Amino acid sequence: NAALRATIYSIDQGPDGAETDTVTVAGSAVKFSITSDNSLTYEGVLSADRNAMSGRFTRADTPTSLLLMRTTPTTAWPIDPSPHTVRFVTVEPGVKLEVLDWGGTGKPLVFLAGAGDTGHAFDKFALNFITSHHVYAITRRGFGKSSAPQPACENYTAERLGDDVIAVMDTLKIKRPILVGHSIAGEELSSIGTRYSDKVAGLIYLDAAYAYAFFNDHGTEAEGMFDTFALRNELNAYGSPESPKEQKAQVEHLLKVSLPRYQKLLEQEEKRLQNVPDNAPGPPDTPQVRINAAILKGFEIFGGVHCPMLAIFADPHTLPPNTPDDPTKRAAALAEDKARVSEQADAFQAGNSSATVIRIPNASHFVFRSNEAEVHRAIDAFVAGLPQ
């Protein structure tokens, strides 16, 4: 249609490329961007022979020099080299999910990716387990090659996403697997663990046991949008026919816990917004952003889960690349992250008596990549201790 298009692939993040929003070429100058991905942009200059492009790649306001070179049969890398088969499973009318199957023998192991990722996030890590497990991964609705229903909240609730996993298990006759979830996949794990604990042998949370998986409403730190939805649910429940004893408990919890936490959250947000210009652009309005919002609005409150669990926390997380070099600021950022994560890990352990909690200091959020061998050993040990 007389317009250029481009797809960006990250060599360590699987075969699901990201489509650019814009591509422009003016003489030797080339620009492209993806506004839905932390305002990712690239500005480069083509070489005279058109075989290289040197420029600056910027993501989340962090610029990096990047030289792009035309590939040859020798230098090109395969987009999807992982030895899995790919199939699509219908989980409800009009909705199919991508399912990866690495094969293998033994107790089934099913991986669920974090928000923005697909089952291919485990293309490398899954290979650690194919000699002892039948290994699968599922791409949730709204991402990758899976169907993307309209971004209405009811299409992306934690319960709906959990039911999708159960539907895949039933269709493929995966009996009592161990579910392994990264990041926001923790909500699918907890949804299944509270409703269908008899259908799974165990749950493994890879830096995934945060507010969306276990809501600690007595913590000192507010949890942003999760507190918003939790308070909304609590207010909706307030006033329904209850005994005087239950009404007193509702009022006491609102006054002493929920409202003070929410006031703290609003004060933090007010402080943040003081430095944001009134004319600053809002978040991009794209289908993927709307789906992400629908998932977050579908948040549900989960308490204890009644099946064996392993929760691995990066405690604290390694600092992101754009953290200031100032030693005082770096130390403060580490201390703040450790306080937040440690409190959540303690609460998760206290609220789930059957859970094994492991803390890996200075790991990344993608703990199965930054500390692959350590996470592999922890999973093996957890599985070995499960009832046969």
C-alpha cells in the first residue's frame, strides 16, 4: 500500500517479532518506531553500499548505539530454532491459543509467560527439562499468534485466563501437570490453584508471586492499580446484606487498612505527577495496550492456594540499566526494592503454608534467564519432593 513496514526481532526473546508503527526513509536517513513498546525508536544512516545502517536505538528513554548489517547465509540466525512443535487449541468459540510442545517423557511441565511475552520466552529454558518431563508452553490470548478477543475486561479476567489453561490441558489430555508461570502468569497459577487444585501436581512462580497472585492487604506498601481494584471490590461488597458482626469487620478493615493504604497511594501519585507537564503525551492507544489494560482490570484477589508451591523471588532485583550512577541513589533503589519484595515474599510464605519460597539476590525479573542454573536446580528439587 505504498508504505514501508518492518518487524523487529530480539535474538534472545523468541521468534515473535514486533511490528513497527512507522518507517520512513529520506535519502540515506532511516527512522522507525514502536510507540506501544516504551516508545522504542531507531534513527540510522544507510551506508553507501546499502549493506549497513549505523545509528541510535532508544527504548524507555535509554539510547544505545546500534549497527545493523545485512545478513548473509553464513551470518543469518534462525528465527525459531527451538525443537518444538506448534499447534493451536480452541479454548472457546473463536479463540485459539498457541501451544508449544517440546516432547519428552515424565511428569508434564507447562510454562506460562509473563505479560507481553509468548510461550517462546521459554524456547531455551525449556530444553533443561525434556529428559525428565513432557514439556509444553502456552501463549495466552491477546499475544503472539494466539487469538486476540476484544479488550473487554470480561475477556481477560484472571479466571478466564486460568480457564484457558485448563481447556488446553483437557484438550491435550495433560494430566496433573506442574504449572510454571513467569511474572503476571502468577495470577493464572493462583486462579487454577484456588479452583482446580486437584488438576495440578504443583505450581511454580518465577518472580510471579506478587499482588496479582497473592494480595497482601496488610503490607506497608500500596500496590498501585491492584489496590485500586481491591478497594473497588471491597466497596462494591460493602452494604450487601450481612450480619452486624460482618458489617463491623467490613468497616474496620476499610478504615484501618484499605483506605489508609489507598491514601498513601494517591499521595505518591500526586508527588509523581507534580513533575509531569500538563501537555505530556499519555499512553499510546493501541490494541496491545488495551489488552494489557484489560488484563490488569481483570485482577482478582487470591488468598491461600491449597497445593504444593514453589515461589522464586528476585530479592532484590538487579538494578535496571537506566539507574543513575550515583552510589547513594543506587543504594536507595536497591533498599527500596528489597523492602518491597521481601515483604511480599514473607506474606506469601505466611499465607501459603505449603509453599517453598526461595530468594535469589540481584537476579533479574527474568530470573530463569539471569540465574538459569539456580532456577533449574530449584525446580528439580521441588519436583523430586512432590507426592508420586
